[in-house]
Amino acid sequence: MSILGRIKDLVSANVNSMLDKAEDPEKMANEYLRQLTNELYEARTGVAAAMADETKLEQRRISTQGEADQWQSKAEAALRAGDEALAKAALARKVQAQKLSDQYRQQEVAQEEQVSALQDALVDLETRIAEVKAKKELIIAKKNRAATQEALQRTTASMGRISAMDKLDDLEDKVDDRLAKAEAMAKLEQGSLETKFRNLEKDQEVDSELAELKRKMGLS
């Protein structure tokens, strides 16, 4: 099967139905992404090769058309010199070169269509990869939510006679503790020497981009 056929089959698959029916949706999503990524590499390689072939065909068409034009000029020169036989010989070579140039032109048009089809397939493939990645993240989020809910239910059952308010207070304390730790880690990260240098580099990059934009717009 051609690369275009494989991409069409992959992109036309009903992702939602496929994942809903899977015993392990996350695993299925990963496998589907692997297939899409493999085809993406081949599609990019195919587009590059097809574009290179198109360029070669264009160059050959231009070259043979140039030869045809040269033989036309030679035929005209021969006629002006009164040598009709030489003019006919030149025109024969011109016809031969023109036919070859026309054939190259036909191949070039077909190659243009091939490149366009591959480029469209590449866009479709990249779009599908983004969709599946988003779907995978949603599956993981639901999976984590279910695990958390199950853990809460187990915790509630093990607490026995502890009041509902005590349970809520305990959960709130845990959340507050995690938030406090997260905020502390964020402050440490923001204050680290490496972070300061990273921020400095980002600021320099932004200043450079701003200066370049001003230059292009004639504002500097």
C-alpha cells in the first residue's frame, strides 16, 4: 500500500470508537500514536523526495526547452542564409527537443499534484496526532480521577466512626500541606541561580526579537 493509502486509513479511523472499545484505552492510544508518528516521518521524507524530483523535472524541462529555442534560432539563421536543407535539419532537432520538453512538463505537472497530495496528507496526519495526544491526556486525567476517587472511598471506609467533618478537615490539611510545599518549591526554583540565568536569557531573546521587529517595521 502506498504511503498516501496508509495515511488515509489511519486518519479515517474512528478514534473515539476505537478507544471506547479498547480494554486499555491508554495503551491503545499509545500504539495508535506510534503508527501515526512512523507514518509522519515517512510522509515528511516522501514530501522532500517528491519536491526534489519536481525540481529536477523543472530543470530538465527548462533545459530541453532552451535547446528547442536554440534550434529554432539556428533554423531561422539557415533560412536567412538560403540553406533550406540545413534549416530543415535544425527544425528536426528543434521538434525532437520540444517533444522532450513537453514530456518533462507533463511529468512536472503530475509531480506537482503528487507533492500537493503528500503535503495535504502531512497536514491531516499532524492534525490527527494532535487530536490523539489530547484524547490520550483526557484518558489519563479520567484514569487518575477514578484512582483518586477509589482512594477516597477506601479512606472513608477505613476511618470508621470518625465524623464527616473530621474527614474533611483532614483532607483539607493534606491539600494545604501539598500547596505549601509546592509554593515553597516554586519559590526555591524562582530564586535559584540557574533560573535567574534562564530568565535573563529569555529576556535577551525577547529584546532581540523586539529589536528585529522594529528594524523590519522601520521603527528603530
